[in-house]
Amino acid sequence: MNDDAIEVELGETGFGENYIDQEDQTASLDEYFAARKPFRVVYQTSNYFLPQIVDLIKETGNLILRPDYQRRPRWNSVKQSALIESMLLNIPVPPIYLYENAAARYEVMDGQQRINAIRDFFSNQLRLKGLQILSRLNGLNYQECPAHVVRTLDRASVSTVVLLLESDQGYSGTLDLRPSDLRRHVFDRLNTGGIKLNAQEIRNAMNPGPLRDAILRMSQLPVFTEVFRIPPYDPEEKESEERIKNNLYAKMTDCELALRFVALRDENLIRGGMRDILDRAMAKKLTREEADTIVAEFGERLEFLSELFEGRPFQIEDAHQQSRRIYAAIYDASIVALDRCWDQRESIRDRATEIRQGLRRAFEDEEDRATLTGRINTAKAVRERISLFGNLLLGKGS
């Protein structure tokens, strides 16, 4: 068993909302659309030389590489290098889609990975790696490449499609679409042929505000990244190859884990399946002060559990395994159970050894093990494992 094994229940993918049109259903389709200005996206296309793309990035504020609905970077250096090789071989690459959010200012709707690869190579941060055809260039950065290669890249271009401001202003139908809705719907359509957004990426896209910001901050806490084996964040928030390779980070599962704390501590939200629970929680509207409180409380409880379980919370030493596995379900149960009896934390701390032993015994019981590992994520099962862990913390029924 791999030491990095982490059992996490991921939500299903999907996107979009169902809008109910309350207009007269008896009107013909022709009359219906003739009476309303149909929604149309206004866009323009152009080509940018690669150095122009780099210059656009350098002009502070003119190009937003990761708007709130974008996923995290997932390309490693091999995939970035393959794009540069494609440019050198004149192989067509998909266009980059931008959204004009103010005059001459753009958000990247689709193509973030390609832009990052171009930026990293032209700034000498990327050394070519894994090239199959131009293998003699492996190991070189931009400034080390032969003059002919540099000239070829300087003349290479990328097609861009810019969604213009007029798209937001030109719709007068009944769907009450906001500019942010338009961007996210177009973003989803652009991504239907690529890597589908997972459940947490969708939540992140559809729910801007203090809670989303709090969840990102929770996932960046040093105790969180240490417990879940995610490379730590540096002060400048730069992406790192190690973090991009981390599965929890790349798929935003770290944010989903943070959201679980927000969701499951609220008894009223625990109904239906886990995805429904998390969807409802992400839609909560918080003030900045409430969000700050959640971040602080989450950090306190996580630090406490890390200390209680000697730096290895949410893990069980299985007699049939050579290593420990992190269980998201045990994380759910322990942090929420602790939150509910936080005022008794000192007595819990005094019983640390007994609690650790009790957890091992519970894991040896077939029924308790099934509850703790979260193979079933119904509301009933979630409540049962929180209750089980609460009894363990408080020494009840042991």
C-alpha cells in the first residue's frame, strides 16, 4: 500500500442550472423569439505572436490568468514542453479564449495552461523535457536554444477568440443572466470536449464570495497541507511542479475537504447524499467576519487533532497493511465531533492515549470500520460516524 493513499469521496461532475421560463407557453416559437432579442455572444478573433502573449502577461492587470471560475494548473513540464515542440513543428494548437471584462483588460476563459507554458518558457523557467521529435532540445530553456529555434518561436502565433463586453450588454431576455453567469456558461461549453469540471471545481466557479475565499485559505493552512501531504504554499502563492502533481490540489479536493467542515458542522445541512450536502453548504452567504471566524476555528480544531493523534490524524494502522491510509470519512467524523464538544477539549486532551486505542479497536470491529471509512455517504451514515467519533472523544460506550 502506498504511503500517499488517501480515501476521498469525490462528487459527481455536472454543470448548469435549470431555468424555468414563466412566460406564456401558448405562444409559437416564432412569436416567442421575435418578441425578444435573442442572446448572442459577440466576439472577435485575432492572432498573437508568442512574444506578444508574454508582453500582455507582463502588463500588470491587463490579463487575468486565473479568474474565479478557472480550474487550477494541471500541466507538468513534459506537457508544457510538448506545446513548445508543437509550436516549433507548426502543428496547429487550439485557440485561446479571452473575456473582455473592461476596456483592453481580459480574463482567460480557456487556454490558461497554454499561456502558462508560453510564459514559463519565454521567462526561462521551463526547461524542455520529454520531447519525442526534437529530442536534442531536451534540457534547454529559451535563452539556451539555438538562434534558429528562437527565431521560429518568435514568429509563431496563437489564435485568440475574445468575448466582447457587448455580449453582456446585448441580452434582454427573461433568464436574468448576469455577466458572471455568461462567462461561466461559456467556460463550461468550451470545456465540454476537454477535462470535465469536477464537483468542487463547479462549486468554486458558481459561488464567489467570502465563503469561497475562506475555503481557499483553509486549504492553505500549514497544518492542513502537512496533514494531507500537500506541498506547502510559498508567500508569493506561485505554483510549483510538486503541488501541480499533487492529486488533492490539482482536482481541488483540498477545497472539498475544507468545505466538508463547513457543511457537516451544520446539522440542518446533513440531508441527502454528500454531494447535495456540499452543494448546499457552498451556497451559504457569509460576511467577511463570519468567514474569518470559520478559518480560525478550522485551524484550531485541526491543530488540536494533529496533536491528539501525534501528527497523524485521520489514519489507522491496519494489521494487514504496511502503511497508514488517510480516510476523508474519519477526517469528517473527528473534526465535526470535536467541533461539537470543543468546550470539553481539555478533558479530551487528557484522554489522548485512551482515544487512540479506542479508535484502533473500533477499526477492528467490522461494523464500526464500515461506518468510519465512509463507504456509504448517506446523511444517516454521516450522522452515525460523527456520533461514533463523538462517543470516542468523550469516552462514552467504550
